[in-house]
Amino acid sequence: MNELRYNIVTGDWVIIAPERSRRPTEFVASADAVLPQKHLASCPFCPGNEAETLPEEYSVSGSEGWMVRVIPNRFPALARTGERSRHMGPLHRHVSAVGVHDVVVEHRRHDLTVATMSADDVARVLWVYRERFRQIRQDLRIEAIVVFRNHGEAAGSSLHHPHSQILATPIVPAQFRERIETAIRHYDTFGECVFCAMVRNEVEEGSRMVETSEHFVAFIPYAAVTPFHTWIVPVRHASSFDAITDAEINDLGAVLRSVIARLELGLGNPAYNYIIRTIPIRTLNTEYFHWYLTIVPRLTRTAGFELGSGMFINATLPEENAEFLRTVELSQ
């Protein structure tokens, strides 16, 4: 039977409507039969083409040369140079579009994905996120940092070479503020972090769990807005992503790789976005907010009802989706 479910972290109501659909297997697609090459001469991210993407902001090197590179986005949304200025009129307000827009080239090989990298490779990328996050934090013009990955054309990716992005803005986006306000209200009412409460509940119930490890839990939220929408949440309470420890990075590398592999193998390599959701950078830690990573497979389209109401219709049961992912057999 259909029902409305409430997400206590985001404040969103979601219509869970499994009667509009069949089972999780309905979303299984045929994987792309055209396998990319290990190296593509025309790819600006492949070894040998480094001069096309200078200046390099950060890199990690190994025996073969660079292993991960951070470079400026060729078509940045924000300008690296210039002062932050504000105009706050009664009707029209604007802030100068200064900030950071990085591309993180995640591996030398052109043909890899998160699922086909090693867990160490994925952890290395996460380590670079943390170090670059800490560098950007020093820029007094910046208020918020968004780390994200687009996989597949439907998710906004235009290049196959494994890469992700870091975008740092001179304002705190409204979605940041809304989630913080929801978390504060829960903390003031119940005296505990809403994320910690959610993790505890998901572990106890177990029906929506996908992966567990020493430091992280991966689950499909009770009120997931779309099919197979998955959260990876640290067990240790921390508000800012850059508080992650080396041990947690290694653990998250293995969990993230495993969850993405379940999605790729189980659903035929769908397009997806992952985003690290964290506190604005002027706040290091709080009792009420808890950073996490969310994975959003692009299996459905936003239509008129979603645009008109701000509510989503999820035509699958989160519990069935989680069970489906748990049963995916992973190759070693």
C-alpha cells in the first residue's frame, strides 16, 4: 500500500508508491557494451596531456608518476581571483561569483570506475578530497564546499575518464541552511544528533542496510526520495568532512567502492551522482550536524508533480531495494 514517509534529516515528505511500479529488477539495464580504452590520446585527463590542464592545484605521485591530480575546471562556475563583494538591495541581491571549481582526476587509467578501482585507489581520492578541503578552508572568501561526482551522461558527466569535482562558494546555499535548521530543531527537541539517531535506528532495524564496517554504515533511508538512493554515514559523530581520520578514509574507500559496485553490477552501470554533505566551513564541529555521503542513481526523471510540490514520488520500497543490493555478488 502506498504511504507518505518523512525524512527526519532533510525535512522532506516522500510518497512511497510501489503500486506504481514492479520490483527493483525493473531498473536493471544492460551495461554499456562499448568498453573504453585504458588510454585515450584525445582525453585531456590521460597521462601525456598534463600541459592541457595546468596549473595543477594538488597532486599525489607514485612510481609511474602522478596518481591523482587536482586541476582547475576548464569551464569554471566561479572565478578564482577577485574579491568577494555583496549588494543586498530590498529586491535584488547579488554576490561576486568568486570561489573555487576544481576537477579531481582520480586515476591515470581512462577506463576505470569507482567500482573497478581498488579500495586503495578510492581511499587515495578521498584523502585528496580531505587535503584539498583543508586548503580551501583557508580562503576567507569561501563559506561552503561541495564535493561531488557525476557518473554517466544522465548524471551530467561529459568525459569518461574517472574524475570528480570540488566547488567552493562565497555564500552558504539554502539547502545547507535548511538541513542545519532541521538538525538544530531535532537537537533542541530531543537532545541528540538526528544523524546519530538515524544510524542507530537503521542498524537496529537492519531492513534498509546495504553495508556495515568498523567506521561506516551504508543504507537506503526510510524516506528515500528516489530508487536506490543510498547514504553512507560515519559512525563517529563529526560535523565537517575534513575531520575524517586516515583509518576512516581507508574504511570509507572500501565501503564506497563496494556500494558503487553493487549498483553497477546489480543495475547495469546506471548513471549516478555522489555528494559529500558537510557543515559550512566557518563551523568546525557541532553537536547537532553530522557529515555524510549520499549516492543518487539517475533511474527516474523529475516531472511536474515534483517541480510543483517539492515532494518526490518513489515508486519502489527502500527495504526491497536494500535487500536487492545486499544480494548482489561482488567480484574480488
